[in-house]
Amino acid sequence: MAEMYEALSELAVSGGELTFFQSFFVKFYQAFIYNDRWMRYIEGVGTTLLVTAMALTLGILLGAIVALVRTAHDQQKTKKNILLGILNFIFRIYVTIIRGTPMMVQLLIMGMVVFSSSRNFTMVGTLTLGINSGAYVSEIIRGGLMAVDSGQMEAGRSLGLNYITTMVRIIIPQAIKAVLPALGNEFIILLKDTSLITVIGGKELLYAAQGIMNRTYEAMFPLLGTAVIYLILVMIFTWLLGIFERRLRQSDRR
């Protein structure tokens, strides 16, 4: 295969005309096989999955805190807690700003303004993705908490449980089952959004493809290959999510 590539490359350099299939082979070889370039795609996939996992973890932690504070504030009936009111106001601004501005703009602000002196662009992108995901996750979790019948909270309090214990033992376990499918979809969206960190120099899958494009001056195969890899990853995680949701429904029937 290498000999065929070298022969066709020499033919193209000398001015010879390649057939469609010969040109296809040369471009494919340059994009994936020459100098083991396929390894760069594998490394990019590894970084993409790591960034996704880290950003999702940060998003879930941040989103859970925001959701719990906002839910506790909304469920106050008589005496209003001043601290909860201040935190609720701050978190509402956070959610509004993050959900109301494009991810690309947020990445550019974080990479070129807030962390302009940092050279670890991948971690800056991960942090930005996590902060962005936190706003959406907070609304998912808050929706799940608010969907639980208010009588559940009243029943827990009537049994002598305080607010936190009632949330942890009664409300949150019921809400988790309701929000897990939505959190799975958020994971898939976050996986695809990792491609955006390339704009600030984050080294993930698309960054690897761009590096190969800059060497071969051919965009079709690196970009198509990247698209196929993302599609396969999304299909795998969608399949796993479907299995998880079916098992969750089966456990509810029992």
C-alpha cells in the first residue's frame, strides 16, 4: 500500500493525471495512514472523551448546587431566608447569562480575556464547557425536584424530618429517576460541543483533524473522518442510554 501511494504521488508531482479512484486513494492515505496519522485521531478521541467526562462532572456538581438552592428558595412559604434570596438572585443571573449567550462567545471570553495568560487551552475549554453545562443541568434537576408532589415534602416534615433530610431521603431519589434521561442527553450534547474548544486552541479530535488538513492541504477526508467518529460515538452513547432507560423503566414496574 505504501509503495502504491509513493508511485501515485510521484505520478501526480510529475504532472501525470490520476483517475478518480487513484486520487481517492492518495487523499485517503494522506489523511489516515501516512506517518500513522490515524493515531492522532485516536488521541483526539481520548482527549474528547476526557474533556466530556470532566465537563459533565463539573456541570452536574454546579447544576445540583444551583438547583437545590433555587428550589429551596422557591419552596419557602412564610419566613424568607436572606442568604437564600441572595444566592438565588446570583444563580438566576448565572443561568440567564449562560443560556442567553452562544457557547462560542463564552469560549472566546474565557480563552482570550479571563485566562488570556494560560497556555492550557484544553483545560480552559473544559472549564468553560462545565460552567455552560451547569446552567442547563441546573434547570433539568430543578425541573425534576419541582415535579415531585409537594405532598412528599409535607409528609416528610410531618414525620419530624428537617428540610435537608427530607430532600436527601425522599425528594432527591424520586427526582433522580425523572432527570436521568435528560442528563444522558446533556452528556451527548456536551460530547459534540467539545469540538468548539478548537477555536481557543484546545487539543481534541477536531484539532487533530485540522493539524492533518494543514499538512495535506486537503480538508475532505479529515473532516469527514471526524464527522464519522463523532457520529459513531453519539450512536454508541445513545444506544447505551436507551438500554439504561429501559432498565430504569423495568425497575419502576417492580
